[in-house]
Amino acid sequence: MEKILVSACLMGHPVRYDGQSKPLAHPAIARWIEEGRLVTICPEMSAGMPVPRPPAEIDGGAAGEDVLAGNARVVEITGGNVTDEFRQAAENALAIATQTGCRYALLIDGSPSCGSGFVYDGTFSGHRLAGNGVTTALLKQAGIGVYSDRDIEALIARLAADEATTGD
Ligand code: SF4
């Protein structure tokens, strides 16, 4: 049975920068919990970041891949440089995914860690850019299929296709 790495805030844990969660209401979530498929992590908290914390964005219109390559920083709205924490967060998420055998991840979009369809451009003005957060970039580099919360139907279809093939 395929395990799925999932953003803790999507599971209703109040771990976002503002102390809130962003639970995803979908019948598949309840089914996956019952099946024991889900491996929940907040990458940023796993790296020791507090709740609440200042909002952070990838600087300069860059993406998670640029942060991993050492070519971009992650900065807080207050000016703090949290690049190292975000890289550690990504490494922690990949370590958990590897230890638990997750080949797929369901992560909330827009986050500088967990985003996969878009991230914000570093100006803290609400402007979006297509791209991956830091955790998503590292997971993808490791071959893990990352789906955003908006793409849960595509993940369901992928799991069904895989399990039809393997008989799992
Ligand atoms: Fe949610 Fe990911 Fe941000 Fe943690 S790092 S609060 S799981 S989006």
C-alpha cells in the first residue's frame, strides 16, 4: 500500500506561520487516515521553527531549486534569513519520506516549503510565481511525486492506476 507524505496544516494541525491550519475537506483524506497511509509532517516545525513565526518567502522571485543550489535565500517579512532552516526542513521531509517509503506527497500550495504549483515572489505583496517551494523541490529531485492540495484528484487517480498494476 502506497504511503503518502502530507503537510501537517492540511491535516488540521495549527502549524502555519500564523498559528492556523488549512484542513483539506475531501473524503479521500478520511479514507487514507483509516488505511494508515498518511505520514504527516510540518517541515518547518521539524527544523525547529516556532508557531507563530513571521511569514517567509523565497527572495528575488526565485524558486525552491534555487535555494537548494545556494543561489537564493528564504527571508522573513521582518528581514530574518531563514534559508538554513528551510533547507533543513526539506532534508527532514525527505528523510521521513524515505524512512517510511513514501513515493508520493500531498502538500499545500503556495508555501515557500510545501508549494508545488506556485510560490510568492519575495516581495510580500501577494504576487505569485509558478514554481516549487524548498521541500517540494528536494522531494521532486529525489523522485517523489508531489501533488498540491488542488490536485488531490490526480493523486487519487495515480494511486488507483499504480494499485491496479501491482494488485496492492
Ligand atoms: Fe504547512 Fe508545510 Fe508550512 Fe508546515 S511548512 S505550515 S506543513 S505549508
